[in-house]
Amino acid sequence: MEGSATLIEGSAGTGKTTLALQFIMQGVKEGEHGLIFTFEQFPEQYYDCAGELGWDLRALQAEKKIHVVFTTPEDFLDELDDPEGKIAKILAEFGTKRIVLDSITHFEKLSKDIGHLRSIETDIVNGVKREGMTAIFLKENANVLGKWDVSSNKIPFIVDTYILLRYLEMESEIKRCLMVLKMRGSDHDKDIREYKIDQGGLQVGEKFTGVSGIFLGTGIQARPARK
């Protein structure tokens, strides 16, 4: 939804960055400028990752259809409220409509106080909304399989939409599954669906049926009822 904030959480390799890039690329198709802030990967790494999926971010950056900015959480917060800063200048010149923060997990090191951290996260969400942008925030989760590690911060309560990407062990095979836990103001699809990553991004497939334990990362096929 335009002007909304979405949190995508998952462990390494689940496709968080891929989904975020897919969101930016769709905006490019619709003539919307995209802005990506990365706190860990240099732009060249982003370009290479996107290239493997069939997207030429270097060309789009050269054409000023997107901007990939490598920065620190501290500098980002300083820039967010600076009317003369880099963010303000990009927004003014290109009318940015879509923004990605990869990842918001890096802001957790700024404070060990949960209340202060929530204040920081609220300022970020409100800041991008104030500018009329649609935002995706990525969040890392250390758990690959097994019981899900519930986030210590409160950003799932602040955003409009909350999506989990995770691995599922099922019949000696690792699958990927997607679930939408929250979509404010909407009776959203509650199905847990398998997805694959290919050229062009995530491809969402059919929902899992007759399986329990998906949220725990261990899919157990239901046994047929005895006659």
C-alpha cells in the first residue's frame, strides 16, 4: 500500500534483500524513483547481487532512476532530520517514492534500552512516512531452523505490514516459506506459502496443506485418518 511501512524478517539466505530489490524494480517500472540504504554491503555488492537476478542496478543508478547509498545507522539518523542533508536533497531532486533500509537490525547497536530503541525505530518509520514514501525495512533473525526467536524490539508493532521468510525442513528437504503475520486494516491471506528465488525475484507458490510445525521450521505431514 502506498505510503505504508513493511517489515521483512528472516534468517540469512531467505531472500530478504531479493524481495526488497523486487519492490524497488517494480517501482522503476512504474516510473517511481527508489532509494536503498545499506549499512553492511557496499553498492558494488548490491549491484552484483542484483545482476544475478537479472537486474542492472549500475545502469539504473547511472540513469538516476535509483540510488544505492552505503552509510551508518548514526549518519542515517542525522540525515533523516536534516533539511540540508543528502537524503533531503535526493528526495527533493528525484521525488523518491520507494525506500529500503537493509537492515534495520543495525540500529539495535545504538541502544540497549528497549524504550530508547523503540523511539529510534518509531522516528525512522514516521520519518519516511512523513515524506510520503513507501518503505521496506529488513530485519535479520539468527534462527535458521527450530523455534523462532521473537524480536526483542517492538518494530513489528510500529509497521503496517509484517512478513516472515524462513526455512522449513520437510521430508529431508529444505524449503522456503512465507507468511504474512500482520497487514494493518486488511483481512490478509493467512496461508503459509512456499516460494522460490529465481530470475526476477521471489516466486510465491501454493500454500502448504496437511502440514503442521511450519512456524517451528519442522514440517510434519499429517497422517491419513484411519478408516
